[in-house]
Amino acid sequence: MTYQGSVFQSATAWGTLTQVAAPTAPTPVLRGYVDVISRLHGPLTLYGWAYNTAASTTSIPVEIYVGGVRGTGTLVATITANQSRPDVNQAHQITGNHGFAWPIPTTYQSGTYQFSVYALDQSPTPTVRTPLKPTSITLLAPGHADYCKNHGPCIAGHGDCDPVTPSQCQSGLQCVNNVGANYGWNAAIDVCEAPQPVVTTRTETIYIRATSPPARPTSSASSRPQGWSTTKPTATTTQAVYRAPRDPARRHAPQRHGLERAR
Ligand SMILES: [Ca+2]
């Protein structure tokens, strides 16, 4: 309770004190920005910064909503903007750490999602909550036009990249034109791929010389190799004779060789 006035005593009366309202603290002004969702430093991450102009050396929390602004979307993370951002400090002539970096959970990496970020000052009651611009940042799914431009550099198998801007793919990858159909996307989508190894094709002609007939059978007819039969040139001797197996496809063809004609 605050009073102003003066206390005095004159010959006739006491002075008076009048109660006045306490001076109200200035409403904190929260500044910040949602910079980008990208793989600039590895994992797919949402980057931004925020600080309280009334306490610029202190790092403040931020809330991240998915699927819409606060009231519509779902609160998925509350993190502290406490990472070094010399560029922000220099631009705003402040000190302290005010950057934030939220790795996008895998759940949100394969579809299209909208994120909204709010800066908080929790010391006043109620909490002051300021939406950061852009009010909503959209994370496209891989395969959407300009995905790698907006959220790259892309990893292998992600499109759409620009073949004339190699930096849209991670180091060591190349942007291959119009291969989206290989990944289930529109055929015109360009995709970051590992360079294909160079394959040298060599043609060789192999000549095969016919081998000699199977070994001459020595036992009974049931164990003879295919193609062998026996003849009896005389009444007392048995001679094994080799005939090539008949080609089934030529069964009805005109017989042209003496060997077949003799069968
Ligand atoms: Ca293309």
C-alpha cells in the first residue's frame, strides 16, 4: 500500500495522508521469431529465438503446438530458449542466450504438419503468452515440391530437390532428376541419392568344345549311361556302341544322318 502526502502538525490541525494506487509493472513485451525447419545441423529441427524485453538477460520458455494455434492445436513441447544466438543479441543489443532448437519427433517427419510457437513470461499472473511469427510454420512431407529447399539439405531418398542447387542435398549426395516414381511420388520429383558406382561392362565369348562320350559301361544294361547300347557283331562278342540321345524335337523330322537312319 502506498501513500503520498505529508505529515505535519500546525497550530490547528494534523496534515492528511492519501492512499494512492501502487505503480503497475509494465506489461512484458516478448519478442521472437520462428526461423526455419531444416536439417542444417543434422536432425530435422525447428529453429527460432525469443526473449523478454523487460528481462533481456534471462532465457525464457516457449511452447510448441502442432496442428494449429493455441486453442486449436496440441501442445507438444515446452522448451527454454537458452541457446546461443549471437546474431539475435547483436541485432537487438542484448545479452544472454535466446535461441531455441526443437528436434522434430519422427512422428511428424513423414507427413505435412503445422507448428505454432509461443513465448512465455510466467512471472506475471496470468502468464503472458505471445505468438511468434510466422504464426504457423508448415513442415511439408518429403516428396512435396521444394521440400529440400525449405527443409533441407535432404537426406538420401528424400525429394524434392533442385538438380542445379546441389546444396539442397546432404554432403556426398546428388540430386537426381525425375526419379520420384521410384519412391512413390510424382515422376517429376527430383530425389537426393548416393552416386551410383560406375559399372564397366565387358563382353566375353565362351567357346565350349564337346566332351567325349560317357565312360563305356561295364555292367548290366540297367546301369548304362544314356546313349549307350549294345550290339552283337558276332555270336560270341558284345560291343558297346555310343549313340547320341535322340532330340525329342526332331522326332518327326526327316532323318538325315546315317546314324539315325540305322535305328
Ligand atoms: Ca523434376
